[in-house]
Amino acid sequence: MKNTTQLLMLNAFLLFFILSACAQDPKKKSATNSKTTTVMKNPYYSRTSKETLHVSDEDWKKVLPEDLYEVSRNADTERPFTGKYWNTDEKGTYYCAACGNLLFRSGAKFSSSCGWPSFFEQENKKSVVYKTDNSLGMERIEALCGRCGGHLGHLFDDGPAPTGKRYCMNSIALDFEPDNK
């Protein structure tokens, strides 16, 4: 009886932990829920401009939703398996959610089972740029938007052919337009 009670309590605790870990903060403005509003209030967002942006963090903070700001400007990372694009296979184009820069086509997306959307190549050689990231006691390559310098995710050398690369991106840093639109 004691073991059954302990097992039930452990299961209840685990269920509570899992559900609370997946909960979103309702006070945060979400870029994924207010895309149209975000784009309308963001004067730096353009899917056609190739101009490199030099915008202060203060100005970005005024125009980006809090969760997108934290990822894009402070290199935060969304939890794995929570972003809206990690398990999507719809055909279309991925843009930077902060500035609208063209980043990836869906043909370069693959299922890596890492919990974040993964791509094996960027759309063009200027769409994503890189910088060494030694945070968290690891040496990684940070992937940044080539237009606004916003954090997108990281680049790893464990992807599929033909490139062998895995662009591991935060869904919130991406804006997607399906081909059928």
C-alpha cells in the first residue's frame, strides 16, 4: 500500500511538473499570437529590403514582443518541442521574425528530433551570419540574421547531406509564409 501511494504521489508530482513547465506566461506579449500586430508596429520589418539594420536594443525593445525580443536580442532559447515550427513540414518560406529577412526555404528543413526547427542550408550566403558562442561552458556557432543581427539559434556539423549542417533555430525567431498563400 505504501509503495502504491508513493507511486501515485510521484506520478502526480511529475504530471504537475510537466504541465507547469509547458505553461506560457499569459502576461507576455507573444509574437506567435500577434504576428500581424507585430509587423504593423515594427518599422524595421521588410521582406524586400536588403539594407543591413543598425538599430539600438532600446528601439528593438519598443517594437518587438517581449518573448521575441528576449530570443532575438538577448540570445534566449525557447524550450524544445514548444515552438510552432519544430515539427512542421508545410511548404513555404521562413523569414526573420524581427526584420523580415529571407532565411530558409522549407525544402531545406528536416526532422532532426532535437525539438527545434532544423535546416541543412540557408537561402543565400548573406541571409545568416555566424559568431563564436562560448556561453554555458560550450563552444558553439551562433546563427544570426544577416540583416538585423538577431539571434536565431545555432549551427552544428551533424546535419544531413549535402551540407552536413544543422541550423537549429528558435521557432519564435522565424516568420513563416506558406507557398499556397
